[in-house]
Amino acid sequence: MFQSNGTTVYTNCDVHSGELTALVENCDNRDNVIQKGFQLQGNSYDVHQFCPPFWWGRERIAVKKESKIANTGIALCRVSIPNADVLDLFVLIAYKLPCVSAFAVNRLQAFKDMLETACTQ
């Protein structure tokens, strides 16, 4: 979890704040997000779904002679917490097959809903 300015709220890995701000910089511009995708820790991800406040996709695989399956997915969501002392709050997850986007994004949405409900009570 991180704020739009790159301030990390919670993490279980080392991610530079510059990468986090770059992820959300133009996330409301559909054409930009679909064309450029996401860059994180030296990996490139194609964004397949643009459904604000959710964005998700899979690792970009360079075309080679060998067939390789993109087994790492990424999903990002914006959490709306009115009257909070935080900037836009985002939750970013990465997942590997056999976990598919449908399952991961569903769990991410449940987490987002839980956060928003807990923060408004």
C-alpha cells in the first residue's frame, strides 16, 4: 500500500518510491496506461484491463525463439477514504500462476471494500 506521492504505508518487498509514483502518474489516462503498461523492479507489465479504480495485466515477455508464458500478474487499485489524512491510497499486488487475474483482482476488490468500510465507521 502506498500514497500517490510514493510514501509507502505497507510493503513486503523493496520498491523505490519513484517507481510507485510512476505507476499512478497517468493511471487515469487509458491510452497512456495501455500503451506503456507498468514498470516495477526492472520488469515490464502489459495492462490488459483498465477499469478505474482497478488496473491489471501480466508480465511482458520479449518475443524469442522459445515460447515462454507470462506467469506473473500485477494489479493496482485506488482506495477512496474520505476525510483521511492520506493522499490517494493505492494497493498494488503481484501474483504468479496458477493464481489468475480473476481470483487476484476479486480478492483485491474485497480488500479495498474492507478498507473503505473500516475507515468510514
